[in-house]
Amino acid sequence: MTEDLTPAEAYAAARARNAEQATALAPFREMYEFGLDPFQIEACRALEAGKGVLVAAPTGSGKTIVGEFAVHLALTQGRKCFYTTPIKALSNQKFADLVKRYGPDKVGLLTGDNSVNGDAPIVVMTTEVLRNMLYAGSQALSGLGYVVMDEVHYLSDRFRGAVWEEVIIHLPESVTLVSLSATVSNAEEFGDWLDTVRGDTEVIVSESRPVPLWQHVLAGRRMYDLFEEETDHGGRGASRREVNPDLLRLARTENQRTYNPRDRRRGKMVREADRERERRQRSRIWTPGRPEVIERLDNEGLLPAITFIFSRAGCEAAVQQCLYAGLRLNDDDGRRRVREIVEARTASIPDEDLHVLGYYEWLEALERGIAAHHAGMLPTFKEVVEELFVRGLVKAVFATETLALGINMPARSVVLEKLVKWNGEQHADITPGEYTQLTGRAGRRGIDVEGHAVVLWQRGLDPDHLAGLAGTRTYPLRSSFRPSYNMAVNLVEQFGRHRSRELLETSFAQFQADRSVVGISRQVQRNEEGLEGYREGMTCHLGDFEEYARLRRDLKDRETDLAKQGAAQRRAQAAASLEKLKPGDVIHVPTGKFAGLALVLDPGIPAGRTNGHRGFEHHDGPRPLVLTAERQVKRLASIDFPVPVEALERMRIPKTFNPRSPQSRRDLASALRSKAGHLNPDRHRKQRSAAADDREISRLRTAIRAHPCHGCDEREDHARWAERYYRLQRDTQQLERRIEGRTNTIARTFDRIVALLTELDYLRGDEVTENGKRLARLYGELDLLASECLREGVWEGLAPAELAACVSALVFEARQADDAVAPKVPGGQAKAALGEMVRIWGRLDALEEEFKINQAEGVGQREPDLGFAWAAYQWASDKSLDEVLREAEMPAGDFVRWCKQVIDVLGQIAAAAPKENSTVAKNARKAVESLLRGVVAYSSVG
């Protein structure tokens, strides 16, 4: 209380209040109805003091307040502020928020699709746009005082993360950087790097959520708390979290009762008893269905909820299941408001397109308060779902993990169906970082007292593992920075080769690599001390045991080498036998997932690369396309043939056979079983081991027996010490190689890229040639391929639609490889140009191999993917949306996104193409106009 203060204290408090009122923070705080948290105040004060800041805090904690204060400071000081985000949806959202606060005259938006008031003092943009402005030396950078990098932890992204580091390194020194990140475990390390490259940077870390999060497991009819809170009575009053013993007991019981089909000790009686136990168990515990989960959450007042399903098809199926179950989460007034908003937002979509897009089914679900949210949806539809969810008119959303990436859609509850997801290569457990990111959506600040994360019971669920995910609130930030061809020419043009190399050495990637070397060096020193001890332990009084141990090791290595040579020989024989196969041969696949009878549809291709990813090939010979007796059409690899294979029989393949038709596969598989089902393959005889006749092995065995140490009574004890010695020596050598490999790694990669660009006449020392200046204007994964196509005139004379088809190969990447059928492409000049693009890529691929530029390290050019060429051609040729989507077999959202990426690259090509004696620039602009229509034009988010 004020009256309790002494006069001196009252005077000091008054002075502090007056000093606070004189800061820019005081009027800023009055703009908000709620008080600011301590971490927000600390960060804002650091900004006002002229420091850069790194704020690491959980999702939903209000980090963006700090970014908005940077905007406020810029306007107060008459300077500019750029607010960058990783995705266009976030940019659009932030643009709308800032326009509401400061008015449309003071706020602009720059994304790949939209340019609104780009000269405003506040501009919201995607990070790539700012990177391009820095390289181009844009006039818009003059007067820039602050840059806010929202979701800066994106620099871990292996595909786009390098852009964040490029911006941080190349921003002018006069610009104050505001970095907003999810909670990461190495925030101090990242802050140290920012301090090095940007100057004085304050690191503010907050790990407390503004809304407490309760963790649950839903099993059958019961919702279990994951943790049991136990008060520590040791005097501190703290609480420690123990896994709920009821949940542990349930998991133990479930694992004991699980039927094991391998248990055949008592045959049928055991299996029947197990099944009966399972039936009894199911009456008490099961994985609840999707409608059942939503009803349960609704009854307990835990809606709105986001259910994360790691599959687009699963999200759509979940909505249908809820509709079939008759779920209705909105009253009549809610349904009316939903229809009004949806009709207003989709008024520009033609009626014929609405049918194609599944509009009416989507609207019915929305009226009931249920929706899906995933990347395959039309962007406009996703925006509507987000708006209705925030307004409380959609109460149950089934979403893929892309929704967790920054979109402002907080919920009261988050549901995770499974703790496993497909990562592009295999089904893998989600990481603690992913779990934190997903469950971070639960709990709406200012609305909910607490948030709830619900994991559905699945057989085999381990409560301790789940507690580990839930208890690990942070994950490390790892740089994914790698130099690219475009980056190299832009850097050399601005700074010259030597200075560019020094700049790259300041990247966070190199900073982390250098720090890791310190620990490895210490380990090498410890290993060398250990080697001395092991050397003493293997000392023998009869002779030189180190020499004797070397003989034993040479013998072991020789035997291993011969075994490998034998395996390689068998693989070569198998590959040779595969090359002899013809369409119509009936074979027996000896091993693997598709072992058994198979009919060869296509013998495959010669040894070499088929997917354009050096370092990722999993085959070294022909890959026959076969139809199995189980009606599956699969492209097999050499790993499926450890022994030679030969044709058991011949069959005629009907000309009408279509590998995509289930009926066609069924008929031919039936004929295969009838024709050859009775045949048994010849067993491959095991050959005599090469080691039995090897002279070197005989010599080593003789030398070992003749060595003095061979007769030592403690020989095997000495040998164990020697084995430890050589193992530690090998580990030490590997550590030394790692130290060598991590020192100057980024600069060495840059040197190799510069050498290749010099070979192709893009660079001459510190001079960037005309070819290099063209490459500097081409951003994208296949920047060098695009530049080479322009240089060789591959796209000259192509019609706009044909050019769109060719450019699509530079951006498109199929979600899943389809080896069974070659993609459909336009004929004529377009087909020839696409073939020429693949030929040029092959030449570049060989050059990259020569210059040791490795795609496995994230550098280099992947093979162009022709899978979107026909769809791009059709759409640019004014075909209807129904026709294009039906032939492309692609969701509308994917189609729109790829079209927008094609449009973006076409714009770059129009700017980079020769202005004289060339049709490419003009036709690229026409292609943009042809693509930017209908569903692509009225989708504001890409």
C-alpha cells in the first residue's frame, strides 16, 4: 500500500512511474486490454534500449507482442519495420491484424502472390521475399529500422531453413533484429550466434504456458490423467509429476492379455482362449471412434478441439464418420451464421467449380460445426475453416500437422490419434518437439482456464514414453544452412569470393559445427590416454604382442573381405540373370515382401540412377516391374534377388492389360496362378567358400601359429586388451576425421560450387558473367537447370501452355514415387523440350559428381519431375477444372499450390530471359496469365 511507504520510497516509486511514462512502452501497453507478461516487458525494454532480442516461448504465450512493439517503435521513430513469416497464410493473418490496428495506409503485404502497398512503413512479407530484396539491393530497404522474424526456428527446416540464415547474415548492421521462436533447448547457443553476427542481442526464454495444460489418455469409456500430481512435503511445497499408476497398470494388463499369434504350443485351444480373453477385455477397454471422441469432449465441455490425424484421407474420412453418426455441434442460429459467412467468402467461385470442389458436402459439415484442415484443400476453404473455428462456429477440426505451423487457431483441447507418423520414408515416432508443437494449440488465452491434450489409447501404448514426450518441453535448434548456386553468384557479385567465403563462415551451421569440434577434441585426448593403458595391458613376455594381434586382425579382415566379394559376386550373377528377363516371363521372387510367383511386365532399366538423388539409390541393376500372384503391380529391386533367377514359364500379356485397373490385375493374376501355380523353383546350390582356397589366409594362419606369442598361457587375455586397443584406435581415427570434416565445411562446399560455376562460365574469379547475372535472378531448387535451359534456348518457340508444362518440372515433386506408369506429358515441341531438360540435368548431375557436390548433403540439382506437366498444360490451355483435376488425380489444394509455384518461377524466368531475339520472356508472361484464372486466381493463399 502507498501509505505504508516511507517518504524516500514514495519518492523513488513516483520517479520510476514518471520514467516509465516517458518510454515508448507506456503508450504501447495502453493499446492492450490485458497486462503484459514479465518476459514480454523484458523483451520490449531491451528493444527500446537499442538491443536485438531473441524471444523463445511456448505456442500461444504471446511472443508476437514483442514483434508488434518493434512495429510501434518503428512508427514512433519514423522508420520502417518488416515483419517476416515462414508461410503466406501467416503473412495474410498478420497483415489483417496490423491493418486493424494501424489502418490500411501504414501497412503493406508482399508474398509470392500478393503485393499490397509495398512502400508502407510496415510491410508484412514471407522470409524469401526479404532475402530476394537483400540480394537485389532493393530501394525498399532504405530507412529500414527493424525486422521481425516470426517462427525463426524454421531455420531448422531442411528445405527452406537456409533463407533465415541468409537474411540474418546479410541485413544491414543498422537494422535491429527481433527473433521470435518456439521454446528450444539451445536458445542460449542461438543467442550467442546472433550476438556474433548482429551485435548486442538479449536472450529471453519463457517456458511457462499462459494457460496450464492437462495431459490425458482416453481409453474406452474412461479418461485417464497422464500424470498424478504429488506434493513434495519436504518443505519446498513443490510438486513433482509421476505417471498415473492406474494408467501403468492398464498398460501392463493390456500387454499381458495381448494375443500372440506365434504362440502355438497348444494349438487351437490356446488361440480360442486368447480370443475369448480379448473379447472380454474389449468390453472394458478399446480405442474410441472419432465421433465417440467428439461426443465425449462435447459432454465434458472440452470443445472446441483439434484432432491431429497424420493423413489427409484420414481427416476427410473423420468428417464423413461424424456426419454419418449424426453429430450436430451447432444450433439453428449457428448454422445460419455459418452459411452466411461461407456464401460471402465463396461468392466468386463459379457454380460449376463448386460441384468439382465438393462444396456442398463441405458446407453441410461446416453447418454442423465439423471440418477438415489439410494442405490438399482449396486455400479459400482452409481460410474459411480457420475463420469459423476462431469465431466458435466450427467446434471439431480434423487436421494434419501442417496446422501446427503457426496458424492462429487455438483450441480448448487437442487430440492425438497416434504417436507415429509417416516422415516421407518410414513410420516413425513423433519427437518431443513435434508433440510440444501439436499440443501447444490447447488452451485459449483469455478464454480457457486450462487446456487439455488427449492421446487416444492404442494397443502397445507406453505411458512412460508418452510422459517423456509430454515432459520434454523443448527441442534443439539445428541449422540446415547449405550454399546454393543462386546464393553463390549473388554473394560473389556483392562481396567477391574471399569476403563471401568469410560471410558463410559466420553462418549458424558453421558456428554449431565449430562448437561441436571442441567436445570431440577433448574426447580424442581422453582416447589417447586410454590407448596407452591398453598398450600396457597387452604386453607379452614372449614377444611383440602388437605384431601378433595385427596378424590376427589381418586374418579376420581378409576373411571378411572374401565374404563381401562372394556376396558381390552373387549380386552380379543375380543382376545378370535379371537382364535376361523378358515381358511374359514367369519367375519366382526368392525373398522380400513380394516373395513368390510373379509375372514380368517390364524387365526394368539398366544399372544407374532413376530418381535423380545421388546417395539415395537403393539398387544397382535392373528393376523389373512384375505382377504378383496376389494381384499387386510392383517395381522390384536387386535386393529382392540375392540369387540368380530364371524364367519358369512364359505367358502372353494381353494388350488391353492396364496395371492401374484392379479388374485387369485380378484376371491376369488368376491366369498366372492357373498356368504356373504348380511349378517349384530350383533351389540354388551353395558354392564352396573362397576362403578355403585363399593363399593369403593360409599364409596368415601359418604366421600366427609360428609367432612366439601364440604359445603364451595368457594369450587370450592379451588378445582382449589388443581388441580393445584396436577398437579404441579405430574410434579415435573416426573422431579425428570428424574434426577434419567439420572444420570449414560450409566454405569448402562453397568452393566446390564456385569451381563448378567457373567451369560453366557463370563466374570468372570475382567477376559474375552475363550467364551468372541471369542465374542470380532465378531462385529455387533447380536454379542452375533453369539457367542452363535459358542459355541453351530449350524453351524458345514454345507456346505459353507448353512453357508452363516445362517449367512445372522445375517445381513439382510427387508426394509418393509411382514407378508403375510414366507420367503423361504434352506431345510435340513440349515433349522434346522436356526430354532436353532431362538430358541437361543428366549433364549437370555428372558435373556435380565430378566436383563432389552431393545431394545427400542438401546441395545440388534433383531430377526434374514431369508429374505435373500435363495438368499445367491442360489448365494453361483453358480446360475446365473438372477435366484437369480428374485427369491429374490430385486434390484441389495441391493443384492450386503447384500452379502458384509454377507462376512464381515463370515470373522469375520472364525477368531473367534474354530481352532480344527471344520469345521466352513474352510467352512466360502469357503463361502466367493463362494459369492465373478460376480456382487459382481466387485463392488468396498459396
